[in-house]
Amino acid sequence: MSKVRRVRLRPGKAEKIRQQRHPWLFSGAFAPDTIAESGDTVCVCDEHGQPLAYGHWDAESPIRCRVFSWGSAKLQPNETFWQSQLERALHLRRALPDLRLTNSYRLINSEGDALPGIVVDVYDKVAVVQLRTPGAERLRPTLLRFLTSHLSLKGIYLRRESSSASEWIWGERTPEVLLEEHGLFFKVSIETGQKTGFFLDQRHNRQLLRYYSQGRKVANFFAYTGGFTVYAAAGGATELLSVEIMPEPAHLLLENLRLNGFSHIPHTLWVEDAFDALQKVEKDYWDIIVLDPPAFTHHQDAVPQAIRGYKEINRRALRLLPKGGLLFTFSCSAHITPQLFRDILLSAAMDADRPVQILHFLHAPPDHPIDLFHPQGEYLKGFVLKVE
Ligand SMILES: C[S@@+](CC[C@H](N)C(=O)[O-])C[C@H]1O[C@@H](n2cnc3c(N)ncnc32)[C@H](O)[C@@H]1O
């Protein structure tokens, strides 16, 4: 394990940083003569050389340091330290009652587990790893030792931004996995799927839709491999519509309906743009509409455009629903805060000229813990709205 470098903050910066405990320290916070290499473990000190945090350095990113430990006590971020951080994440998952009902879950959630840059999703006997920072990249051997000694795995897949750079880094190549969640089954394509293969963060919200679906017609926009469609079928929906722009997940969606024995339920699949589909859907026909779009922005600069996109789809959906209809609506963009999303929905309801009640505030489940000091971790938010 490399040695710890000391990096100094600019005068006057330390107190606020200590108080706010935000795990991202930006380049402007550091003294100009600070030298460290990307991936280095650093001890962040105030202008007098007093330590206040330990983190990983990234010389290329505006987020210059990602803190994984706060406090002035001397720390030795060695193998033992990292193994115990990883074990803490595993113990949290093992104690979650919710995870008894699935074979797939998020084991490590980056800042939410004080393991910045590391994401690990477990799909039955396959772990999919993302190492999003140079500091996380250096922990790859430690993480591998941990995963292979604590879990009973068949294979470990390292997922990179581009699929050609992704690879199996341990065990057998296992490109397809059967995920079980709340007694339902989904085929997950580890190598070609979106995210790490499945949207594990919507588990609770899919189950909620199931409870509301009895005797109702459910339309699922941005459907991916049919998570919400299959749950609606399981809940007793009488008719289903799924809209997904990508052919490959759309194909898996049909397989997933078959796999769960729901082929007899009337189902229409449109492989097309949801914005267009929302325009041609018959008014007052669908009792429940689900909108789970991809993040409309990954940058602060594109927020105004994203706001227009969210408003547009929600306005259209609110207009389409009959009296008493339900809208399950989500945003998974970290730049759209829960309050901003709520404001967008308000504005959409005003334009649609419909009275609307909020029935549920929705989030990711607890295997996606959020550091309270890191609001960006709360990327997924949703509402169930009842329209009159
Ligand atoms: C957040 S995912 C949905 C996850 C899904 N609800 C689930 O639980 O598995 C968003 C999906 O929208 C699809 N998509 C992106 N742009 C789209 C568009 N303009 N029209 C329809 N689908 C789109 C993506 O391919 C992706 O499958």
C-alpha cells in the first residue's frame, strides 16, 4: 500500500469543510503548491498542518479529493483498514430484512459506504464492479481479495464506461444471470445491459406498483427489460403497455414476461421514443402510467433542458390519465434535487390543469445508502401522484 501524502488546504478553508463534511473537496480548496498524484491516498490538513480528513487524490478532476474518513486521529489506510470498511458494507446488507427477498443487491455504494468511486452490484453469483476514480482503481486487488473471500461467487465483471474496455477479472465468464426479486424472475445481461445490468434501485418501487395493479391497465414508459411491467402483471393488471427505445432490452422484456408466466395478459410493446408514444396514447385509457426515464442530464449546464424534458413527459402523462388514475414518476438525475423535481411536477400539473395528490415519496432502497452530508447520493427520487 502506498504511503500517505499530506496535502494542505488554503488558509480559512478548513473550518467550513470540517463542519460540512461533504466528501468532495474541490481543487480551489487546496494550497496552490499542493503536489500529489492521481490515486494517492492523502491526509488533508488545515493551514497549520493539523489533519482533518483522509481521502483519494484525483489530479485530473475538479473534485480533487474524495474523503473516506474524517477526524484528526492518525489513520493507516492499509489492507486491514480497507478490509474493515468493506466488511462494514457487507454487514449492513446482511442485516437488511429486505434482501432476504432477492438474490441481487448493491453491496457497495460509493460515497454512501465511505468507499468513494467503488460500486459493486451482486447478481446471484456474479459481482459487477465499477471503479470510477483513480483511488478506487488502486483498491482493485484489495476489493478482489474481499469479494472472493467473503462471497460465494462464480465470476467478477469489471464494468467500464465502454463495453470494449470491460472485462471478466475473476472466475468464469457468466454473461447472463437469472435475477430473483420478490418471487419474480428477470434475465440480466451482464455484458450488454445498462447500468450494471439491472435497475436494482427500483426494487421497492416496482413492488409498490404491484400492490396498486389489481384490475388496472398499466402503461410503462422507458421500460428497459420490463421491471415495472412484470410487477404490474404479477399484481393482477388486466392489460399492459411497455415503451422502450432500445431493441435489446425490449426483447428481454418479452422474455421476462414469458419467464414469469404472464404471456396470457394482453401486452403491447412499442420499441420507440417515449416522447412520441406519449402523444399517440389514447386519453383516459390507462389507469396507471409509469415514467422512469434515463437521467436527462449529467451536467449542471444541461439542467434547464432536462427540466423541460421532465416537465413535458409528466404534463403529457397527467393529461392522459382518467379521474382517479395514478402516475408513478421518477428522475434519476443527481442534478435534479427532490425539491426541484417536485417543482417540475407542480408546473406540469398546472399546465395539464389537473388536481393532483401526492400519495408516496419514493427513493432507492437501503442497499443504496446515502451519506447525509453528500446530497448528490440521493439521485433517485419519485412520486406516486393521484390525478382527479
Ligand atoms: C431508468 S431506465 C428504466 C428502468 C426500468 N424502469 C426498470 O425498472 O428496469 C430508462 C430506460 O429508458 C430507455 N430510454 C431512453 N430514452 C428513451 C426514449 N426517448 N424513449 C423510450 N425509452 C427510452 C433506456 O433505454 C432505458 O432502458
